[in-house]
Amino acid sequence: MTNRNQLRMIVPTPSGRTEMEGVGNGSHFYLRSELLKSELPEGDEWIGLDLSLGSSSETGAIASASPSGQLAVLRAVSDKVEKLGEKRVRGVETTGYRSPLDPEHYAEYLRGKGSTKAAEEYEQLAKTVPSTTEVETWIDRKGLVRQTVVKSDAHDPRSGGETSTEVTIDFYDYGISPEIKLPNPDTVYDATPMIRSKLGLSGSS
């Protein structure tokens, strides 16, 4: 298992829709599109991001798109889990569960795992950009995650801006071993320090 993933998505923009390609390796994620490329330094094609907080393996699992990481999300984010019923995902019968992402509960969970720095950074993130997040996970009879839906509404007190996102991830073709290549480091612009600074997080994770 390489813990790598690859995706293509269509993103709505003020001028229309644009296709975006993504490659993940654990908590490290890389994105590229023609729209992003126009904003990058010459020679760079990808934007790189480290989505973990406080160098924690727990937040790394949350950030990754792996099925095991998505199960960890549901178990860690809240003690309020609602059963949604059943539905077919790509022809497979699944049972759905929904849980709000409770920042205080998750920070407590991280501290219990010994990830004190990650808990502190998560609390800081919640203060900088308050948000409400809801996670749905659809699991088949073998315990495999088949679909995850993450809905989030965020408010930036500094700009007054409001952002709503909904991301749906389907998991299928279990058992295959696709070859997923990571970008050449020479073509990657690491946006992690800039993003962390904007979110009020000090230094590197």
C-alpha cells in the first residue's frame, strides 16, 4: 500500500468551470490546473500543500483521502453519530453515518493521542476561521468505505467572507495497485508556509 491517491475534479469559478488534477501522498497534496499555473512562479506547474497539523499522524490521516483515514475521521470528530440508512454507491449496498466535526472534541481526541501541538494548532485554526463541518461516510458490508461527503461552512472574521464547500469522494476498485507518480519537486511551489501564516499558525507543521 503506497498511501497515494489521484483525482480529477471540475471546479466552478466566476468565469466558468475548470478542470483540476490532484495527487496525494499521505497528508501531502499536489494540485495543478491551467488556472493555477498562471499564478505560479515560472517553471512551477503544481501547488504543494502539507495538510497535517502539528506533525501529527492523526491529522495526517484526517487530511488524506485514504479509506482508513476517513474511518478515523468519523470516530474522532464527535461522539454524536447519526445512522442515515442504506443506499447503493456504484452498485454496492452501503450504510451511511453522519457526524458533525466538533473542534473541542477533536482537540481533546488529539491530546489523548499525545498530539499536543496538533491540538493547539487545531484550536487556533478554529479561532482564525470559525467553521461548521459535517461528515458523511458510507460503508459496505465488509467494512470498506465506499463514499465520504464533507460539507463545510466557514467564516473569516478578518475579511467578513463566507465560504461553503461540499466534497464527495467515492472509493472503488479495491485490491488493485495503480501506478501513481508524484510531481517532480522542481515543478512544485510549496504553498504550505503561506497558508499556515494566513491561518495564524506559526512556522512549519
